[in-house]
Amino acid sequence: MPPSSVPDLSSVARLVQAYSAYSLNGFVPEVILVGGFLIAILLDVFTRRAKSKSISIYFAIVVLAMAGIASAFQWQPFVAGQPWKPGHLIFPYSQTLFIPMVHESVLERGYAMAVVDNFSVFFKLLISVAGIFMLLMSLASQELRERSRRLGEYSSLIIGMCVGLYLMPASLDLTMMYISLELVSIAGYILAGFSRDTEHGAEAALKYIMFGALSSGLMIYGFSLFYGLTGTTNIIAIREVLALNPATHTGANFYILWIATILALVGMGYKISAVPFHFWTPDVYEGAPTPVTAFLSVASKAAGFGLLIRFLIFVFPEGTKTAAPVLDWQTALAIGSIVTMTFGNLAALLQTNVRRILAYSSIAHAGYMMAALVVGKADGTVAIMIYLATYLFMQIGVFYAVMLIANKIGSEEIDDYRGLMTRTPLVSSAMVIFLLSLTGIPLTAGFIGKFYLLAAVLTPDAATHSLPWLWLAVGVIVNSVISLYYYLRVAAAMFLKRPLRDMALERAGQTAPPLPAIQFGVPVSALLLALIVPILVLGVYFQPLVDFASGVVRFFNFDNIRY
């Protein structure tokens, strides 16, 4: 063999080293989570004989805090007068050679598995905060306390799930989107069945697995159709092919493109609990441990929307003549939004279990956020960011209140909530605040989220100055009014209605002795207040949140998205 044909292994080693260093510099939060996941498993082994494994919960809190801090350092501050900066690509590659590369042409075009930009950083911070609150909730959970010997597995699964949640909004490749979503799903299946020995725990896990497997299979088939049409799995490259090659969106290929898009949206719709991919939601929310339910309803939904935004806005270019997208996904999404919010609210009206009410409420809130995504671009994206940030506190807060009450009275039925105000004023008042915020009542954070969402939906068309989505805004308002009824049912039971036991004794001519007061410790009350304060503060002082959310999209070049 001539010397010239022998590979220069030292040069290859230097290239691989440079590639690994470049990618891992943007992968620090995920590395912390992976390391924390492995250590959590070892910690569970060494504390196997311990009566209480609360140390695993505290360790997971530290890991999520460290990952959140590392993510905060990835934030790119906006400086007026400076040009838009591209994100830091993670594991870039060449579209032509299909090998890892760190080259200017590759970095400029955005061919990579994932990216670190302000958009992904926002979701990492949100997921970290939600995870920390959820783990603090777990310390007070009666359901988990009864299974304390499995808390090591529980903590490691939460950390592992966060790895996938971190990657979902950062994905630039269909393969990475699928892998990250499956990481979240597999951990979610196990966590949903963590209370498998209860009446609803095994049913929740089974339904979650069945619907999850179906939606994942349909989504990966849709991704394969995208690859067949465009010859690539990179969403930036797919956008370029769709924009430059009309053959991919005319004739038979146009229908295949629609089928691919619908199938891809099945998996994402499943994550955000959009109708008709919502069937798992009520049973899983009722059967899973309450902290897990809270985490799925906030962190998993947020990451799902991050993935959905990245996919829809990055993949589909606008037409050169009408400024309309290649596919009219906005209209399809608007119809899905109306159906989702209407079904969620109407189904919630029929429920008597508070957790099932909140499950259908979560479906309705997915519909609200889908309405903002219909607008797309900067206004819609900022509205979703604001809505998710406020939704975090009120959704985790209301599930925390439900958990505290269930710990004491052993029930989640509305009739058993009657007269709770006289027994536990703090928790009852906190729950009313959370419910009013979920409705969107002024002076709460929920109102700010709904306000910016409606402002985005009512943005006039730049060319015609008309309001193309006026009907969608009306749907959001009407559904918000409907939701007020079932939220106030819970509040009225606690504040205005007497316990059924008292009424039965009075009908029998007996005097009902007062029920004992329900007491909670200082840590429980402190966490409850920590969730109430942001809701009240953001209800009157919300400009920092708006500025922060606006900083997310300053680094999206919506006219020509590329990295």
C-alpha cells in the first residue's frame, strides 16, 4: 500500500477531538443530568437497606439545580445594535458526507442534531424549575411515602426523563426529535405506573404505554416519509428542499407531504394532550402519583410545545407569491385548537373528581396554547412562552393543594371538599387563587398569559390589515368563560357549602360536632406560598417576564431561519 493511501490517524484524532470539544461545550447541562442519573442509581444501591430514601429526592433536586444553572449560562443576552447570533450547534454533521464535521459551511447552514439557543435555554430553565418544585412536592406525598423504598428509582427516573425533556425543544434533526421524545416517554410510562398496586395505577400505566406506542409508531412513519421526500432528516435541510424544489409539494407528493406532517404531529399532539390524542390524559392524571401528574402536565407539555414550535416554524417555508406556507398548517392547527379547548372544557363540566377536572382542564389549556402557535413567528411564540411560564406555577400549585387535601381526607371528590375553608384556610385560599389564575381572572398570572395569547391571535394581517383569526380568539374567550364554571364549583364547595355529614345529622335532629382542623407543617406551607407569590406578583408586575420571553425569539430569524 503506498504511503499516501495510509490514513493519518493523528489528523483524524485531532479532528475528532475538536468535534467532541465543540459539541460537548454546548452539552454541559445534559452531561450533568446523565451523570446525575448514573449516580442516583448507585446511590439507590448503597442505600437499599435504609428505611427512608429521601436523600435520593434531595440529590435529584441538586442535580436539576446544577443543570438549570449550567443552562442559564448558555443564555445569549440581547445587545441593541448587534446582529442576530446563531445558536451553538451540538453534534454538527455534513449533509453530503453523513459524517461529523466542524466546518464553517456546516455550522452556517445548521446541519446538526441539536442546538443551544435562547429558545432551548428557556425550556431547560422551565423544566428545571418544574422538576425542583415537583421533587419538593414528592417529599410531602403520602402516595410516595408508602413506597419510600423505591424513591431511589423514582428520583433517577425523574432525572433521566429530564434529559429527554432538555433535548426535545433543542432538536434540529428528526432522529433526535424521536430519540428525545422516547426518552421522555419510557421514563413517563414507569412513573405513571409507580402506584401500580392501587386501583387506578396499573390502568394508568397500561393506557399510557398503549397510546404512547401507537403515537410514536405513527410519528416515526411520518418522519420516514419526510426523509423519502427530501432525502434528509435535518429540519433546516428539509426546509431548504421544500423551498427550492417545487416537485416535493405538488401532485402526489403534496398529499404525501400532508400525510407525513399529520403523522408527525400525532406524536407531538400526544405529548401536549391535544384532541384526538388525549385519551390517555384523564386516566393517567388520576392514577399516577400526584407529583408525577403535576410534572407531566407542566414539563412534558412544555417540552412538547417546544418540539412542536421548532418543527412547524422551522420546517415549512412560506410561499414566494402569497407569503403563505407550503402547507396550510395554520388552519388545520386552528381547527384542532378549537376542538381541543372545547372538548376539554365540556368534558370537565361532567366530572366530580378534582384530578379528572384538572386533567380535562389541561387538555383545554393545550388548546389555548395551540391558538397562539397558529399565529406563528414572533408574536405567537412569545405568547406561548409567557403562557407556559405562568402555567407552571398555577398548575403545579393546584396539584400540590389537591395532594395536601387528599393526604388528610383521603378523597379527591368535590363533595368531600365541602366546608374545607373552616378546617384548612391556607390550603383552601391557595387553591382558589390557583383556580382563578387558571381561569385567567385579572390580577393573577393566568390573566397575563391569556392577555398576551389573545393579543397574538388578534394581530392584524400585515397586508390586508384584517383579523384572520378573530373567530379563534372568540373561541378562546368563550371557552375561558365555560372553564370558570367548573373551577368555581371546587371553590364554592370549599367556601360556601357545608359538609354532607353535617347536613345529614341536622336532618336527623342531631347537632353536628365541628370537624377537626387540618394542620400542615412549616415546610409544606412555605412551598405553597412559594407557588402563590409568583402568581400574584406576575399578575401586576409582568414586564420582566415579557422581556425575558421576547429575548427568546430575538435570535430566531423568522424571515429566513437558519443557523
